[in-house]
Amino acid sequence: MFEQIPATMKAWAVKSPAPIESVPCPLQLVEKPVPSPKAGEVLVKVLACGVCHTDLHVAEGDLPVHQPNVTPGHEIVGRVVQLGLECQRFEVGDRIGIPWFRYACGVCRYCRSGRENLCPNSKYTGWDHDGGYAEYVTVPEGFAYRIPARYKSTEAAPLLCAGIIGYRALLRANVPAGGRLGLYGFGGSAHLAAQLAIKQGVEVHVFTRGKDAQKFALELGCASAQGAYDCSPVPLDSAILFSPAGEMVPNALANLAPSGTLALAGIYLSDVPSLNYQDHLFHEKTVTSVESNTRQDGEEFLRLADRLGITPTVTPVTFDQADQVLKWVARGNIDGAYVLEMPS
Ligand SMILES: [Zn+2]
Ligand SMILES: [Zn+2]
């Protein structure tokens, strides 16, 4: 059962943030020491790591790196290979998931009131700390999840960010039972949120530029699919903007019914153009954002996904293709979600 842990490993590192098509590419394959788990942390051998749009924002510098040469990746599925001191939650050999949300202080006013996602001392995998574009990674055991047995590792990876954030966005968008929901952008997160909403009786309308994405939305059971700037066929009770394009906000607000809510799900959004009070905000419309998630969101989502059979559509790619894949993400070719698969 015990395997030899090497001293060094292959990992991708953000050398100096720049547009992903730059030469040299900001993401470089390097040799790093295998990290040692601190007290309360476990060492995980990575099996699969999903590629999230946020990784591109880290590589390109939209989100300034918090650690030089940081390794991106925060949709990690792996096996526990070593326990740090004081660990008691997992055993060596367990398959666990490592998400974006890595640490909260537990004592601030947000942590003490069930809003740990807003903790000012929070830390994130693949931004503050090395992530899963690597052979090994550590995680505080309290911030990892057990992976339901029904999922292959590549399938489970996108659940850990795309899925959990989509779930929190559904909560923030205040979708009424049996209501109508608009989704703007239809990538990794939206295709999981759509399945979850439809299985719970919500009518889902999709707004996205790609014809393939529109077709995919209809195949998943969405009621309609149209361009990102099109008028909605029906007034919407709730909407979620998954795309990082602030230009889409006015149309998303115009398509809301009175008292509707728009949740902005991205960690990064380009500037929102000026709004017209009558068209976009009057009639008690609400605009809100989504910041990370609590661990309770994560546990609830993984339970629901398992019970309702939410299935991520993934495109597995090899570990050494990470730089290429981020270029595809930048160009908008997202087919479900890309997942780096580690050689076994
Ligand atoms: Zn993510
Ligand atoms: Zn806190």
C-alpha cells in the first residue's frame, strides 16, 4: 500500500504572468520538490485536474499571483499518499477532491456567522498555494472532499469548482421553485448548474454565442438557447452570468421579470457598461455576485450531484498539454470541460 514518494516532481508554474499566447508562454513545465504535508495536511498524488477559466486569469495576471512560480489548478482529484501530524479525517489510499477554497481563519465575523467564503484571511489552491497542475499537492484535510464512487476521477474533477460554484450561484440567484432561469455563457459551470436546475423543475434558458454550446444546452433539456445579447423568449425570475464579459450585464438585467435577481458568478468580470435605471434596475431587480463557496455548499452539492446523477461532460487531455489547453480556453473552444489526466 505504501508507495515510494519521490523528492521532486513535474509541475506547471506561472513564470511571469502575460497573455497566454505570449512567447515564452507564461505557463512553463518545471521540476519542483514534492511538498511535505504540514500538521493537519495530507499529501495527495494527483489523478486528474480540471482546467478552469480562473487558471487562465492567474496565468495572464488578471488575478495577480500571490506566490511566485505558483502552480495553477484547483479541480483536483487524487489519492492520499501521506498524512501530516494530527490528521484524522482520511486514510492513505482514500480518493479525495481538492477545491479552490483552501483556508479560512475560523475566527473572523464572517467565519463565525456561516459566511467563511467572505473571510478576509482566506486562501486559495492554485493562487496562494501550489495547485494540481502537478504530480503531487498538499491540502488541509478539513478543506478536502470525499469523491462519490460513481464518478471516474476525470469526471469528478469539474464538480470541484465548476460544479460547486454553479451550485452557489443557483443559491445566490434566488431561483423560485418551478421558476425560470437564464444562464449567460455555457461552459463548465453552466452546464452543471443547468442539469441541477432542470432536475429540480426549473425552466432554463441559455444565452451564449457558440452554436455548438447552444445545441449542447438544448440536448441537456434547456427550454431555449439563443445569442448572448438576444431578448429572452419569456421574462426570467433569475439569471446567472457565467461569462467574464461585463458587456452582457445590461441585456441580462433587461431580460429579468420584476423582482428578478441576477447573480454574477465569475471571480473576474470586465467592466459593466452604464446601466439605464428604467430598463435595467427598476421593478425591484437585484444584482449580486458570487464569491467562492463555503464548505457546506461543497458538501451539499456533491451529495446532490451524486443523488441526481449530475454528469459533467469532460474532454480529457494529457498532463503535458496544459499550456496548449489554456490557449484553447482563451480562444473560447470549451466543450464541456478540459481535464488534465495524469499518467497512471
Ligand atoms: Zn475554478
Ligand atoms: Zn475568517
